Amino acid sequence: MHLKPVILALAIIFITNHFSYAQSETKNGTINVQTIEQMIKKGKFKDAAAGIDKLVAAGTKMSPELLYEYARIYANAGENTKSLKFLSEAIDKGFWYINRLKEDKELNTSLGASEMEKVLANLRAVSAPYLSGKAILTKAEKKSLIDLTTRGLKSLYFDTAKATEMSAEITRMFDAGHFDGVDTVSAFTSQLVNYLRKKTS
């Protein structure tokens, strides 16, 4: 099994989804994510946009994916300024699916080619340090990558006992500060790959 592609794939998965957010009801309980989904199914985009405004006012945290979907709703409701704001926030929080944005005909039509090119330029700029491996990882991001790696090992590696052993050792290494001086994505993934290569060769 080639471990470097597995680790890099896990790194990319983490980077594109490096923040998890709860999707909760508003404080008064009248509008929630499910209510907005029902409005969308009925084609009530203006009502859905008003519902999103209430979620925002209530301080509801939203995942990058949800921010993107809500940007689409705002665009459908003719609220392009809010749509662009949500797209920018989605990108800042890890929505880096460039092909999905390029191929979203509805969004491209609503916002126009020049605005979409600005959105895509923003996405390229934000994601470049991570995709090139030069981004500096925080301790929390490193921990998330360690967790993803151990989960990946346990579910993908053919030798379950060995996967459990390596997972425990990687976690111990992290807890002991072994990765404290390794800051960039490329250096961090290289250390993980080298460790796994030694253990599996």
C-alpha cells in the first residue's frame, strides 16, 4: 500500500474541511436549517434568504458547505451582495472545490462572469499556501491531521493490529511534542509518511 498518497489525501480532506460547525436552531426555535431546506424545495428562495438572515442574526455557526449552499440561495433570491459575502466566507473556511464553482451554471448566471472570476481568484489565493504545502499549521490543525491519519489507517490498512499499533504510536508522538517544530503542511505530511514507511517496510 502506498502510504504517501493516503496521507496526502487525508491532508487534503482535512484542509478542505478543516473547520466543523454545528448546524443548530435559532434561539427562538422558529427557523432552522431544515425549515430553510423545506422553503427551497417549494421554490421560495426569498423566504429562504430571509430565514438565513435570521440564522445569521441568531449566531448559528455554518459549515463551509452550508455557506456555499446559502450563497446559492441568496443568488437565486437576487441578493448578490449577500451571495458574494457567503461565498467569500465559505472559501475562507475551507470550501475549495474550484471545479464545482466553475461548473455551477446557476450561480455563474446569477452573479455574472466578472464576479465569479473574482470569487475564483480569491479561492486560488486562499488555497495556494495549503496546496503548495507552504501553509503553517496550528497545533489544532496538526491534531486534526493526526486524527484523520489514525482513522484512515484503521479503516484502510490491511493489517488491523498493525494499524492500531501505528495509530497509538502516532498519537503518543504528537502528545509528546514530536511534531512541535514541524510547521508546514509538506513537512508535517513528510514526517508522517516517513514514519509510516519505516513501520510498514
